[in-house]
Amino acid sequence: MEGLVLDLVLVGTNRPAPVPHVRPTPQLSGTNRLDRFLDSHDRRAVSSITQSFTIRVSNSGRTYNNSIPQLAAQLHRFAGEVIVHMSRLESFSLTTKSHRFKLDNLRSAISSILRSLPEGCVNLELDIGAERINDADTDMAVCEDLRRVLPRMHDVRIRMAPVSDAILGTRDPDQIFHSIALPHIRSLLIDCAVYGWEKEREEKEAWYSFIQALQQVAESKEANAAELVVVGCLHFGRTYKYVYSTLSRCNVRSGNRTTTKSFPRISLGQPKDGSHIASLIRTDTGRFVTAGPGLCHDVAGGRPWRSLCTGARLSVSSTPRATWISDGELPIFTEAEWHKKYPERQAHGLQRHNQLLADEKTAGMALIDAEERKGTELRSVMPMTLPGVELKDLVS
């Protein structure tokens, strides 16, 4: 299965204290190695000690999409031969570094995984993005499987297309939505910014439908104190003088306490070392530079799930004393740290890469920054203008 690298991280404990004992972390690449793991793993040991299971799929070649059917077959096997026997499993995470591959058969594999999760698994992360294809039956099957497991969940993070508000409830014949009860939920984040600027309308529709569904959840006594979050995005195209996008985080609360924070994301170009294109995101807690768009979404969402040094992904609220991988290894830098690490970007005219940064240098101040407001409106952060420049002049 060239083009895919599948990291499997099993975390367990062999003593009563909740201190993780990290099992060996194999990196599996290719069909044969995956098959060997499935054929030779110690089922008794895995089922008796594993409390956390992380699967991370990364792209290592041009045949990524062509490998998805084979990956789906492997995940079906993992569901039926490994996960279903993990009686002590408490947390499961499936993530990918790429959000631009077609789901095809992968959705049915995800359904198999969801159906195989033991009752004791109460923390779930699905971050696979993916381009949407038209298969309403499979779409609904995934939503129904998620809806079945959510009532027992404590911490959940979902960034996956396609999902809809059907994961949170059903509609009666009059199309009135009725949410499910989430009596144990501590944190639930749904990131609906997965399609890109080509399908911004679908993302906006998902933003409002998820918020409306979560508002019903938030009104319940059991979930009143839970952290219920929806992340969305608005994309400015290159027809604008200022090229940036806006990531928004809606904290859904009961009554009229819902608020939305919006964060501008600005491309900084690609460092000379060939690493990922850097993005500057300005949030209410600081200014950060990330490599690639996925980490920007993590920052915008408040990072309720993080990675241990072993690669295991766990929810922060379930492991408050964990030692997480450093931000620099991800990488996530403060703006000052990034400029120190890549001073040549400044020397060779970083500001010329983006007119917004050039105008900010001229003004000696930020022209665009994070915003917070009451309500649920998904809208772009608008820049201030330089003296003598009107907002209409920003459109080329």
C-alpha cells in the first residue's frame, strides 16, 4: 500500500494508578506490514492492557487516494479483529495529516470501527476531513453510528466530511429537530470547515445547523456545564487585495450566553527549508504560526485534544496531568519564535508575500485581529484601513 504510513499507538497500564504505560509504537507502511501486525499481534495482551488506541494516517507518496480502498480493508480488519476485543479501551483517535482525499470505502470502515468500540470507550476523536462524494445512504449510516455512541461519551472531537446534525438528533415528520441526550459529555468539538473555499456554502450551512442542534443539548441539565464548540471558516479568494481567511469558534451555551470568536489566518509562505507553508493565526490568547492548515484548526478550536510524546492522542480533560509533546515539535510557534527561527523570511521581504502584512508594516500596527461577539454569526474579520484608503479599495 505505497503512499500511506499508518502509525499505531497503544497506551495501557499495568497498575491501578492512572499513569500511562506506553507500549511500543510501530510505524507500519505497506500492506504486508499491516497484515503481519494483524496476523501476529497478541490479542490477549492487547485486550487486557490497552486503554488508548491512536491511528494516524499520513501521506508518503502520490498514490494516496489510490491506497484508500486498501486502507479501508485494513480498518475493517482492525475493527473486527483488534478493537472489538479491547475490553479496557477508554479512548480512540483516528486522524490524518491530509484532508483532501476522497472517502469512498473509508466511511463504511469508520462505521465498522464505531460499532466495534467497547462500551467503556468514552473518548473519541475522528479527524479525517475528506472530500465529499454523493452517497446519502453511507453518509447517514456514519451519522447514525455516531449518534449511537455519543450518549456515553465524555470528550469528543470530530472533523470529518460528511457529517450532519443527524449525529446529534432526529427530525419528526414536521421537520422539527429533537436532540439526543448527552448526560456524560464534558467537551464536544465539531469542526465543519473541511471542504475548502470551493464549498463554502455547505460549510456555512453546517455551521448553523450544528449550532442549533447543540443549543438544544446545552439547554439540558446534564450538558449545561459542558464545553460545546463548533469551528467554521470563511475563505477570502485571491480577487481581494488582502488574502486571508477567518476561522471562527462558537462556544454554544444555554440561554443567550453563546459567543463566537473569530481569528484571522494569514499565509506566510513556505520557509526555505522546504517545510509546510506557514500560517499566522491571531487568536484571543496570542499570535501563533503553524505549519499547514490542520494545526491552525487545532489552535482555533482551543486544542481540547493533544499528543503525547509517544504520538498518542488524548483529550486534555481526561488526562490533565499528562506531559504533552512540545509546541515546537508540532510545530506551533509564537510569532516572535517563528521570526527568530526563520530570520531570512524577514530579510527577503516577508511582507511582500502578503499585502496585508506590508500595509501593517507601513501603519506600524495590526490592521486585523481576533474578534469576539455575542451570538452565532459566521462572518469574516474585517481589516482596519490606512489613512486615505476606503474599505471598498481593498477589492481589486
